[in-house]
Amino acid sequence: MFDALSDKLQSALGDLRGRGVLDDEAISRAMREVRLALLEADVNLEIVRQFVARVRERALGEDVAKSLTPGQQVVKIVHEELTELMGSGSSQLAFSPRPPTTILLAGLQGSGKTTAAGKLALLLRKDGRKPALVAADLQRPAAIDQLVQLGAQAGVPVYADERTDPVKAVHDGIERARADGRDVVVLDTAGRLHVDEPLMEELAAVRREAKPTNVLLVLDAMTGQEAVNVAKAFQERIDFDGVVMTKLDGDARGGAALSVKAVTGRPIKLASVGEKLDALEWFHPDRMASRILGMGDVLTLIERAEAAVADDEKEELERRMMAGEFSFDDFLKSYKMLRRMGPLQGVLKLIPGMGKQLEGLDQVNEKELARVEAIILSMTPQERRLPRVIDGSRRKRIAAGSGTAVTQVNQLIEARKQMAKMMKMMGSGKMPQLPAAGMGGKPRPSATRKSSSKRKKKARR
Amino acid sequence: MPRSWAELLGEEGAAPEPETERAGLFSRLRDSLSKSRRALTEQLQAAAFDPGDDLSWERLEEALLQADVGVPATAELVRRLEERGDIGALADEVAQLFGEPPTLDVRHDPAVILVVGVNGTGKTTTIGKLASTLSRHGRSVVVAAADTFRAAAEEQLEIWAQRAGADFVGSERGADPAAVAYDAIEAAQARGRDVVIVDTAGRLHTQTNLMEELVKVRRVIERKLDGAPQETLLVVDATTGQNGVQQARLFNEAVGVTGVALTKLDGSAKGGVAIPIAYELGLPVKLVGVGERLDDLRPFDPLDYARALVSS
């Protein structure tokens, strides 16, 4: 819905251009759009209010009105302020000089603690550590079974006892980990409501027993206005050091993350972005800011693309894309790559200005892959290489050959054209619609290229 | 008068429920809603409310937004109240957005209830409670563990089935969930059971392949039994924000949701996202979860909820 925030700001502020005098009413209109966007993203109302006041002040203070694109300027200010709000604080975990390091996970029911525990154990193991999991969720039926199974998948030992006392379970689990020479212990606790006094007291007791090196609050990215109350209550009782944001692979904008950081001062450290056990990532505040604004996330897109594409095909495809030589062969190749990068809708959201730029492609759904493939394979090699030769009669032939309608062939041809155009613009350093705002850099076109080429070099090493 | 199970299940001439059970819900719902730091009323004391004062309207709007009602539904409520010029009608207008009190269709032989939702909303727990209540109301129940993905999901459901006195149909982890649903219906038919409740794996509504899997589960149920599933319940966590609307939209598009079960209302979250789900998508809330106990699943009563939301 707010993929078009920058468009809306553009139109709210666009008429300022050339007048030189900042119109208070236009700024108010723009601020209303910002407010709506943040509320729709589930940012807490109090924080929205403070935030909008700050952005308004800056928008009035800077030369927004003189800018050729006042809307873009305001988006940039909003993005910077959001990143600032979320950015301070380390995303690193603390490691104890005297192992084992202990990490306590706490949160509401259903926030994803047990799954996060399994993922964190795997992440730590891949980092060369020797983690262990301790089951202290003795409430939910079969929670221990779940942790045991996750531990087996992650190749990490699980210390679990069918006991009734989580404090004892934690004590014994840490002892066993120490005896076994494990250097990190992840403690999975039962989900509890922050208003449930006896259970919060129990958690405080577990914390006193474990003396954890890190306490992490596990928070569902889809949480609404209540996130702030939840976080405050957990902070008062167990004082967590950071947040694990779960279910970020959905389309929730995750305003809860911003709210929790703003209210508790505790940073988001980790983000869970998929069902698979390896889908836990360190958190990037600037990317989250883009997501909340619906501005896309080019860096994540590039990273996922790098992970999905084999090295040799990558460079060639990149060169062709940037040069605007984006044939149907490339289209098919990249389409298949997109699928390797995760759910298509999620991937499309990462592209800035997606809604407007690629309306044709936006309709393309994963189950249409077979059709897209059929259409492209019904083209001659020449048609695939030089799409402009595809005239009316060729379109009819392609439609007949692939068992599709001519309109579907037309749609695909249009989508490829749009895509090639956008690739070319990216290649020349001009981001469609959004200059540098999505990258957290300066509004010079080169900022885009610099950051992406730096990443590429790093990945090739 | 809060809605009773007999009313929800469309039981005619059923004996009225004991007063305690009825009174229980309203007071518990109000208790739980009032745990929130800033109850709605605090911000909109009817006495202090001045229809001519912009600030009063702003406070109303903010109270609704803080309850996760979201921008469009809040705007609609404010518009309607402005028309009436009466803040006292808030509960009434909220209730109206929910429409008529719904029923849960279990009068078939057997009736199939498909339960869907994103991860961690409390599907399995809700099924356990529903199975238990249906048993108490004289329905024999089969629960089907078609969540073949999450580790230990099956064990969790089996424990609930035992507590509820329901039959349990399971399978191997990684098995085809549609096949589990099929087996469960067949078992219910063979044993003459009244209701089949199918538990499915939590899935994010954006995961196209997993949503396709769900479509297949539904299709297999439809083919196995005419008119089934009679109910497709979407389980929504009351702490969910505006993403809940998108969840409801996409699940509804995929498998045709007939009602919402709003869970975890015993926290301080008000579950206001149920309002835009009903208002924008026309999906009724049928059940609310207000606690951890087996009998803490209750029929949803629009006016009751609206009053608790507004006057807690």
C-alpha cells in the first residue's frame, strides 16, 4: 500500500517547486502521508507522533522547497531518521571470557522462540562455536520434542529433562554443557504473556539462575501497537539486551522493531527470514528503514541474487543487464534465479519503486513460471536474442506454440521491456524513482553504484 | 447477554448454559482487556468528550489506532460517529462493523472444520479447546494432524486430543497433509463421528508454494465429502498489527475463510485488527481465546466485545 509513499510525498510537495517559499500546508499534507505510512507499518502511535514532529522540523529547516524533488528530499529525511532511530547499538552478541556463554531467549507465546533457538544454534555452529540447546519450556505440550528435533537438524546437542521446574532445568543444562565442553548455551524458555505475573516471576528466577551473557527478546514482526507494552514489561522484569525479530519473510513491515528500539533502547540483533533452519541473519537497520517505508531493499536483493547465482553466469548476466542487453534468454535465466531467491512476491518487494515501474511483471506469479517458460521456449533463438523482431504474426505463432493467448505473450514482452529499461537505468547509476534514499547514502547517483560494486568485490574474493 | 455455545452451534431448544459459564466470559474478557495500560475510555471519557472539539476527535482516533484498528476502519468509525454526533454510540458502531452474530456450522455428518493461519497464532491450541468444547456439547470429534512440517506439531496435537477426548489421526513428519485430511474424514465416516477438525501447518500468507499446498488440502477435502469443509477458520493472534488484514485477505483468496478465531485476548492486546478484517473483508469473528484453560475458547459476541473494548 505504501510502496507509493515517495509518489505520495512527491505529489504532496511537488507543487512547491519553483515557488521558493515553503508552504506549511503542503508540508502538513506530506507529514500526514508519513504518519499514515508509519501507522500502517505498525509503528507505535506515540513514536509516530514524536517522529513526525522531528521530520517536520528538519523538512522546514532544510532547503527542501528549493529542491527539484521535494518529495524525494523528505523521503530521504524520513529514511535517515528511521535508520538513526533503529541504528544505534551493536548487533553483535556478547561472548563470555569464561565459557560457556549463555543466551536466554524469552517472549510471548507463538513468537517463534523455539525455532529461533534452533536457528541461532546452527548460526553459532557455522561460526565455529560449539553450541548446545537447553529446553526450559516445560509448559507447551511437545515443546521439548520440537527442540530436540531442531537440535538434531542443526547438529547441536539438546539438554532436556522432563521436569516441572525450569530453574532446575536451566541449572542442570548449563552444567552439562560445561562438562561436555560446549562454549555457548542457548536457553529456550516457555512463551508467556507479559501480564502474567507468576510466569514473569518464574522467568526472572530463570534469569537469576542462568546469569546469561545475553538476554534476547523474541518478537514477531507482525506484532501491532502492543509491541511496546510487551517490550517494556519484559525489560522491567528481565532487562533484555537485544531483540530477535521473527517472521520477517512475510510482508509485515515490522514497525514493531522500530517501536521496541525507540522505547527500550535495545537494538534488534537478529532477524529470522524464512522457514529453513539457516534463515537467521544479522540485522541491518537501514534495510529495515527501507522496508518500513516500502522503499525496497536493494542490498538484500543483491545479496540474495549473489547467493542464488553461480559465479560464472553472474558476471556475464550482470554486464548484459547493465548494458540493457536483456534478452529473453536472460529473462528466463533471471526468472529461474528469482525463484531460487525465495518467494517471488517477497523478492519483488525488495526492488525500489517496484509497484509503479513494473506493473506488468508484478502480475507475474510463481505458478506462472511454467507459462513464461513455455512462451519463451516457443520463440526462435533470434526472437529471444532480438525481441524487437517479434511482430504481430510472430506473436500469434508464439501464442499458438505455447498454448497461451496473444495477450499473455504481449504481457511478457512488455514485462521484459520494462525490466530491461530498469536494468539499464540501474546500470547507468540512476535508480528509478528513488535516488539514494533507499541506500542510506548521499543523493548522488554514484552512491548507488559504489555500494553495490563494493559488495560484489567482496563476494568475489 | 453474551453469546452461548448453543447459539453459536445453532442448537435449537438447547438448555441454557449455566449462568457462571456465561458471566465468565464477559468479566474475563473485560478483565483481560482492562489490563492494558491505557484503556480506551481513559482517553475518551464520554463526559469530557466535546463533539465540537477537534482534539476530542483526535483522541478518539488515536485510541482506536492504538487498539490496532488501523487507519481505514478508524476513519470509518470516526465518520459514522461524527454523523451521529455521539461518542456514546462507539460500542454500537464497532459492533455493527462486525455484522450479525455468526454461527459455526457443525450440523453435518460429519462436518469438517479446516483450521489455517500464519505461524504461532495458536492453531493447535485452539483446536484442542474447540474439540474439548464440542465433546462437551455431545459431538464426537476426530482431529487430524495435517501439520506435517513443524517439528513435534503432531505430538502437541495428540496431547490436546487426549485431553479433549477426541480421536486422533496422525502421520509421518513430511507426509502429504492432504492425505492426512483424507484419512481423518474416512476414519470419521467409518466410526460415525460428528466433526472432523483439520490442523494445518502455520504458513506465512506470502509463501506461494505453501499456500498452494493448502489449496490442495481443501480440494481433497471437497472431493472426499460433498459440501465440506463446512468451516474454514483463520486463527489470528490478537497481538497482530495491520498485517492481520493482509493475512486474512490472502488466506481468504486461497481457501475461502468462513470465520476468524481471535486468540490470546488474555494479554493486554485488544485484537482491534479483527475490526478491519470484518469491515474490509466481511469475515466474521466466530471464536475468541481468552486464556490457557480448555474452556477458555468462547463464542464471539460482537456487542460484548465492542463494549469490553470501549468501556474496559
